[in-house]
Amino acid sequence: MKVLVLNCGSSSVKFQVIETSLEMIEANSDATLARGLVEKIGLSDSRLAIEVEGRKPYQEISEILEHRTAVERVLKVLVHPEHGVLKSVKELEAVGHRVVHGGEKVASSVLVTPEVEAMIEECVVLAPLHNPHNLRGLNAARGLLPGVPHVAVFDTAFHQSMPPMAFIYGLPYELYSRHRIRRYGFHGTSHRFVSIRTAKLLGRPLEDVRIVTCHLGNGCSMAAVDRGHSVDTTMGFTPLEGLLMGTRSGDLDAAILPWVMTMEDVTLSQLNAMLNKHSGLYGISGVSSDMREIEHACATGNKRARLAFDIFCYRIRKYVGAYAAAMGGIDAVTFTGGIGENSSLVRQTSLAGMEFLGIELDEEANRVAPRGKEILVSKGGSKVAVALIPTNEERVIARDTVRVLGGVMPSFAVPGTEAPR
Ligand code: AMP
């Protein structure tokens, strides 16, 4: 079936049309027929771009003031005789939506019903920068394609298998009971996809392998995936915690915050901006949030860029060690995301000196690894495999849509991992 996948941000709508089915999932043969992006929604020069295999990429600039118009334009371009890929929107049999936060209530992908919509709305307080836009896209698409099922796929759901010792913070317990302040984790679709693909690449059942997955892009997170279940992850209550990121600080002593507020006389919203927009690779290097530019600056001798790069890799190494301890050993470390898939230097630096854990990188294979391929870059005899797996969150969303509709969508919840009430 042809599934439209929508990922709605504050001023953008990413979309793909994916041909998939339960058989195609099994054979890993599902295909992306079209992909595109609407950006600068709300401005007079919004841009819609679409790429269809075998055709020249197409783009148009026009005023798109809100998400409904954006989705309307997407549907229009998809049926355009020259630039589109469908004869009629009736060919779309379902829509899969990315939703960032499902809180504690969803541990799976689900058919969108009024109850599910209300639940996504309830989670707006937990993800005020994401869920409202996801909802806006969802409403727009349901209005425009009322005759087809809509499925919501949550970034947080895969991590709902974590045990309380991994998700409860060392804060007064009332903050959890009253406000659900806990680790949720994000990038769940990506961690799940690459862990499944890693097991396939190793030729081993997922239920047998312990994998540390490293999703390194603009946002970065790692997860400990123990025999198919996420048992810990670096992002927390929000996507700020854990690894150093493009502009986010990652792990930090929380006592710094009141101290900075007093000493620098900053407001709460300035503090938020500092942590999310002015920190990380960018904040430390003063050069860029982009890893390519950081690597370039390192090569020209920029010491702060080198420091930012080293901190970035050091945290990855620390969490590999931590997650090996958490799972009682590891069978694979998997890299994905723009940095994870493309930066051989990050992979090499992060894993250097980890032979004691059984991780032996094949430096040459790592250096020349082709782009866009699922591949092992560890030495033949390495106890722990090192894998590169291009992530494909849209494909996970399309696949889950098919699974939900086919009644074969598993829940990620693990009985016995509920926290005391
Ligand atoms: P993503 O958010 O997954 O698109 O990843 C974006 C990040 O990937 C940016 O920091 C890019 O600099 C980084 N990236 C993309 N290509 C490369 C490359 N060839 N080498 C190093 N970093 C890269």
C-alpha cells in the first residue's frame, strides 16, 4: 500500500510517499516513491520541494500561512502530472504521522482516534515545541484525507521499556507522581530501526543481541538496546540531556543553572535559549554547530574546535562503557544520523582504546565506508561488531502504519517496569 508519511514541525512539513506492506517489510524491500519538504510556513516565501526517483527535483515558492495549506499543497504536488507520483490522492491508503511525545500512556504506534488526539494534546505540556505542530499537521491531514486511517508513531514509545531505575531522577518523588518528571528519551524510531537492522546485518536474532545505538545528528542520543528493548537512553525529560549536540549542552550539573541566573542576570527564557541554542559544539567552539565545519576547523589548528570535538567523542565513549555495564556486555555498537553515518573521524575517536571491551575497529574499513550502506566496520575477529546503519525514520513510520492496520503492531512496554505510584 502507498502510505503518506508526515513529519510536521513549527514551520515545516516533511513528507514521503512509501510503498510498503507486511511482505515488503519482511523482505526489506519497501520503496520511497517521493520525498519532500515544505519550509518557512507562515511566511510569504514558503518553499515546497519534492524529489521523485528519475525526475528532476522540483520546487515552488509561494505564501503558505499554515499547516493545512501546507498539507493541501503537498497533496496537490503529489498528483501533479510532471512533478508528482500519484494519479489521484485516492491511491494513498493511509497516513503515518510522527508525533514527538506520547508521555507514559503510549508504548506503541497507534491508530489515531479522538482519544489518541486528546492524549497527544495532554502531552503538549511535556513537548511544547513539538506536539502542538504535530497535532496541527494531524488535524490538517485528517481534514483533507478523512477516508483513510491515520496512525501516530511516537518518538518516545520505544523507550517505554526502560526500568524505573533508568528513568526516575534523583528528585523528590512527588515531582514524578504529580508532574510525570522522568526520563522519556527520544529518537525512538531511529534507535529501534537501526537496532533491528544491526541484528539482521549480524545474522542474529534481535532477542540475542545487546546493542548500543548512537544516533548522531544535529540532535544526538544513544540507547542501550538489550535484546530488542531499550533499557536506557541518554536524552531525558527533554532532548537536552546526554551527549553534546550541535547547539545543546547535554549532561550538566543542574546547580549551574541558578548560579548562572544570579551571576549573569539572565531570565528563564534566556537560560533556556543558552542551553538549547548557544551551547554544545557551537557554544564550546565558537565556530559552528555543524560537525563538518568543526572537523575543518580542527584540521586548521583551531583549539576550541578541537576541544568541542574531543568532548563530543569522549561522551560517546563514556556512554558506550556505561551501557556495556548496564547490559552486562555488548555485541554491537551502531552509528547512525548525519554524523554517525558520515564522520569516520568521530567513530574512530569515540571508539579508540576500547579493545578492553572487545571493540576493535577496522580503521581502513571505517575510513572508506561507503555512504548510505548498511555495513560493518569492525575487524573480522572483533568480539563487538561496529555497524553503520543509515537511519530511516520515515520508513519506520510507514511500516508501523502498515503494522497497526494489519493488527500486528507490538507494544514496547515490558511488564514489571512500572514505577511505584
Ligand atoms: P542530521 O541531523 O542527521 O541531518 O545530521 C546533521 C549533522 O551531520 C551535522 O552536524 C553535519 O555536519 C553532520 N554531517 C553530515 N555529513 C557529514 C560528514 N561528511 N562529516 C561529518 N559530519 C557530517
